[in-house]
Amino acid sequence: MAMTTAAKRAAFRAMHDEGCFVLPNPWDAGTARMLQGLGFKALATTSSGYAWSCGRPDGASSRDEVLEHLRVIVGATDLPVNADFESGYADDAEGVARSVRMAVETGVAALSIEDSSGNPSAPVRSVDEAVARLRAARAAIDEARSGTLLVGRAENFFLGRPDIDDTIARLRAYSAAGADCLYAPGIRTREHIVAVVKAVAPKPVNLLVGSTSEFTMQDIAAMGVRRVSVGGALARAAWGGFLRAARGLDQGRFDGFADATPGSELNAFFERNGMPR
């Protein structure tokens, strides 16, 4: 029997209480179903993976498009879904609140709000502005009495500003503004990871592992991280396979199909685990 939205949100929140889990990022209904079938306990959307599947760069999707994407992913799986909700798809805090209310209605178990501005000359919002936007998101979630988990993201390292002190100050401010989980995508060293975990304790920390890493899940758990997401890495891996095969075709070769999953295997999986007609 499928879990209710409330049950999925409660289960997802409980997953953050102890241990460390992987939160893989599908970009369509098929990848969501496959990840569920592989035994993962929760999923997260990826703004980049979704945008590329639509033929756009990351950040070019509209709020309505993203909301529909969230409904597709939530409807495709029985697992809790954490939404990559970028910076809230609004110019001000009031707009963020409206966007968050709409995101909550899609059934997601969690959503993240980041402090990126989209402005190349000032890519990171001021702390005061970012805090106001997170407080608005927190209020919208609380007013809906949804139990949706709020993730606060500090984008410094992602946006070419690798300042760990400012990142930690921001994460602490976002925690005080009501974020349930904290996230600084782009931090990679043990020193930085441990510093972030200690700075916001006891609240949980999400770590992005978007490429090959010197750390195992056991290493990451030992640092106190509660969850690991991979962002657009699975989508990029799929694009990598596609491009290797396509470029081989362009050169008259077919060896790019050597590692292709057999159609019979995919058909068998989706016959057992596919979306209802």
C-alpha cells in the first residue's frame, strides 16, 4: 500500500535523526522508478538534470515548469522526494513564500532554498536578504502544517567564492531562520566538511558528492554528515554514455554501445515496476 504524503514526510524527517543515507537525484519518471527499484529510501530532484532533459541550461526553467516536474517525480515514486527549488523562483521574500506554498502542494517531503541571486556581478545574495527569504519559506511551510523539511543552502563554493568562514556564518544564520537541514554544495575537504557539521550541530548536514571522491560513505558518515546527494552527477553520467556512443557513431564506430543496458532488462524492470497506464 502506497504511503500517504504525511507518512512520507514523517519518514523522511526521521531519516535525518541518525546515520547517513544517500539521496540520489533522478530527472524523470523512469529514473525515479529505477532508483526506487534499486532500493534507495528517498530521492531528490536536480534542477540541472531536469533542465538538460528539456534542452536548457541549469537555471532556465520557470516556476510552473519546475512545479509540474515535482508533481511528475512525486507521482512516479512511493519514496519521499526532496525538491531542488533553487532560490525560490521569486524576486522577493513574499514571492518565495508563494512559491513554497505551491511546492508544498506537489507533495514533496522537503525543499531547498539557496542564496544564489542569478546576477553574475553579485552571484550570492546578502545574508540579510537570504535570511528573509528563508524565513518566508519557513513561515509558508508552517502555515500549511505540512511537515515539509526546509533545507538552507549556502552557494559560496559553487559560485567561485570558496570562503569557509562566510559559508559557516551563512549556514548558522539560515539555521536560526528556520532551516531544518543545512547544505553547502562544493565543499570537499575533510576540514571543511567537519567544520560545517560542527558549526550547525545538532542540525543535519547534506553533502554533495558530484564526482569521484576520496571519501567512502563510511568516511562521510564518520564526519557526522547525515545525507549525501549527487546533484546532476547521475544525469551527467547518462549524458556521458550518450555522447561517447553518439561521437563514436559520427566516426563510424559502434563500440559505444558496449555497456548499454539490454532492452530486455529494462522492459522486464518496468513491467514489474513501471508507472500505471
